[in-house]
Amino acid sequence: MTTTLAPSAPLTAADRCDSCSATAYVRVVMNSGGELLFCAHHGRKNLDALKPLAARIDDESHRLDPQPTSVE
């Protein structure tokens, strides 16, 4: 059986880490139907343990990287 998950809305500043309440950048949609939100730190810390339990992992931590600026 193949399950197709609907796309998730992008994470916003209102989404908070379930471990520390910082801004969430990682969403883990569980096979059981729930979801967990993590900051980038806790997302990296828990990723290996959560992979076998996850239906999908949305990692938006790339938004933390500074944007290149042009110097003239």
C-alpha cells in the first residue's frame, strides 16, 4: 500500500520546537499520523532516531544560512 501525503505548509515563526520552544525549522510527520516540530539543533540531534518512524521529514534549516550580499 502506498500512502501519499499532502504537502505541508511552510513553517513560520509561530511554529515552535517541541523540545525547547525555539523557532521550528524541521517538521517530522510520523507514520502514526502525528507530527513533531524541532529547531535546527534538536532536528539534527534526533534525526537518526526519527527516520525509521517518519512518513516524511521537512527540513527548512537552510533558511538559517546567511544570504550572500554583494559589496560594491
